[in-house]
Amino acid sequence: MRDQVTFGLLIGNRGFFPAHLCDAGRREILAVLEKNGLGAVALSPEATKFGAVESPEDARKCAELFRQNADRIDGILVTLPNFGDERGVANALRWSGLRVPVLIHAFNDDPRNMTIRDRRDSFCGKMSVCNNLRQYNLPFTLTRLHTCAPGHPAFQQDLRDFVVTCRVLKALRNLRIGALGARPAAFNTVRYSEKLLEQSGISVETLDLFELFGWVGKMKDHDAAVNAKLHEIQDYVTAKSIPPAALLKMAKFGVAVDQWMRQAKLQATAIQCWTAMEEFFGVVPCTLMSMMSNLLMSSACEVDIMGTVAMYALAQAGGRPSALVDWNNNYGEDPDKGVVFHCSNLPKDVFVEKGEGAPVMDYQEIIAGTVGKENTYGTVAGRVKAGGFTYLRCSTDDFAGKIRAYLGEGELTDDPLKTFGGYGVVKIPDFQRLLRHICENGFEHHVAINPTRIAAGVKEALGKYLGWEVYHHA
């Protein structure tokens, strides 16, 4: 993921309003973008009057500039220092051919200075621009306040949310996910529609475990790639109690998965675990999945492709690794708290760093009684660190022919909890209402979590620009 997000910047102008406001407005908005670490592609003052867009000729120039920089532009910011020409804005966006999020911003008027020379009327002009964009069937995002100064705290938050929206849309369009192994027979909950995902630009590449194990079988214990992966595993998490033979199997498995992802050009995966991996290979894939997720290459277990979609969206939006957990237990009698848990393959970044709860490699206690402890080494156990987080679940609704999602924000707490695997305690406002929504709408028990607060921007990307049905629990 590129560190810097770049906007196409479109300055609106209308000739019989004070054009000099476009000059000052352009300089002000560019300074705000730079202060926020955001790049800008904008017409120069030499290309059009004050670098603004008003006439069809201006719109053509702007559209051509945006097309030439299409690979750089993550979203478009339309700003109105005065009323602006709605046709110029709409035509520039249409003619550019870009399919990126669009944020509409309008400057404030100063009631102490509304002479004919300094009156903006951006308040009114924003409505005209939005009216035309609706007619052109071009989706757009609005700021919290109808008009506001670029330096206002509300607009700073608008920019942060819009960056998230741009990152999510860019990440999900043309996303390629690898599905390794068949869906476990016991997990009807993770069924999904590849065709509905394909309509949103998300492709799934499948691979049978038999084929991957065949690649592993051809590897030698002392292959350079195997030794490199073994050292990577040992550097990643404490594995003092893990037999060397199990670590070697994990290394070979990791090399095979890495090769597959490179060859198939995959960005994320969903991998079968229960229980063929343990019975016929002799380890769990959790550590390798944890390592991939920690690098923002999200990996979900139980071939939960829709869990991967949610993990990847949050990871790319927030720039932090996502984990896939179960909504697993109540926490005492507190209706707004619950326990999240997995066996686990949670990325190292989400765990507490030191002391009790710090991540350590272990065996899978749940299925050890079935397949034997010696076949279940490779989980990453620990406690999720306290702090704010965003949760997201995506699901394909085949009956309705659409993709649905729910999301929101909450707190991971440091409430006492004694258990195993990867675990934490969450506190979510009106949690019981969320749980009813999950059950009544048939959502899965898995949910992606990310240690950032980015729900607003993610909702806009999924709902406004991908057309998914999104419930924001707030």
C-alpha cells in the first residue's frame, strides 16, 4: 500500500461570482492537503484562470489531467471557493473516466463581509453541484458540515475518513484472494458466492490442499527457501516448546503458500484447517497465516473468504493488521461486553507485547484430543491489547443477490480473563442490539477486527461506492 494518498483537486468557479476567491481558496486547500500528508493533482493557474474549472474547455483540461494521472489519483476533492459551475464539475468528472470516490467541499461565507466583491454563495452552489452529479449518476461523499473552512477540525476528520474510503475502494477493486482447500464440511456458515464478489471486482483463485502438499513433498529439508522461512518463523514468535520437525513442516508449508501467491498474483488468502491439515500433514497453519496477516496480506481460517474480504478492507484502510475472531462468549452479566476468541492465527501486532498474554507459539487445544497434540503445533496464543477498534463482517446474500455488511467501533478492554488461544474482552455500546442484528440477518459468527477507528470511511466505501448493503452500528 502506498503511504501517501493523492487526490485529484478540482476548484469550482462561476464567472459572475468573485473569481479572486478561487486563487486564495486554491492556495488554502493545497496547504491543508500538504499539512495532512496528502498529494494533489490540480490544474495550474497557467492552465485556467486561477487553476479553476468553469467552462467546457476548462472541464476538458481538468479531465485530461486526471486521465494522465489516473494511476496516482486515489480520490477526487471538489472544492467550491465560490458558487462554482455545476456543469463544469460534472463534465470534468464524467470525461475523466475515473471511478474513484469524490468528496464535495464548500467554503464558508463571512456574514461580516458579504459584499458583491467577497460573497461566495458556496452554500447554494454545493447543492447545484450535487444535483448535477446525481443526474450524471456519479456517486459522491459529503462533508460533515455543509460548508466549512479547510482548517476546521470537522474538515480534518472529513479528510481522514475520505482517505479511508479511498484506500478501501482501491484495495477491494481487483482484489485477488486465494482459497486453499475445501470449505470444512462442518462450517456451512462460511458459504459465499464467488459471482457476487466478482461483480464488485473481487476474484477468488482456488487450490486443492492435495496439490499444495505435493509441492511440499518435493522440497528438501535444507533448501535455501525452506531455511529462510524457518528462520523467519523463529524470529517472528517464541517457539521454544515446539518440536523441530513441526517447525520444518511449517516452513515448507509457508514456502509453498508464498510461491502460490506470487504465481497467482494473490493479495490475501483463506485456508482450510479443520482437520485435514492436522491429520495428513501434522501441523496447523496458524503461524504462517498470522505472519501473512501481520504484513497486511490478510489470511482467514476455515476458508472464510468473506472474512478475508473484511480483514483486508480494514487492514488496507487503517494500515494495521486485522484479525479474524469469533464473537465467542458473554462476559459475566455485562450486556455490553463479550469475549472474542480464536485458536489462533491472530497477527502478532494485535497482541500485548510483554508479560502475560504476549504471543507464543503453542498447540491447538481444541482438536488435539481428536488428532493428537503432536499434530497440532503452530497456533499463536496471546491476549489482544486494550484500545479502540473497528469491527467488520461482510457476507454474500445469494437469495437477494447482493453483498451485505455490518460494522462499528468499540473498545478492547483489560478486564480479567483466563483462557487459551487468542482472546480479548470487547465493550460495544448497545451490544445486545448488534447481536440481534447479527442473528436476525443470518450473519456468520466470525468478525474482522482492526486496532483503528475507521468505521465511517469504510462504510462510505462499501455502501456508497461498491453498492453493498451496510449496517453501521452506532
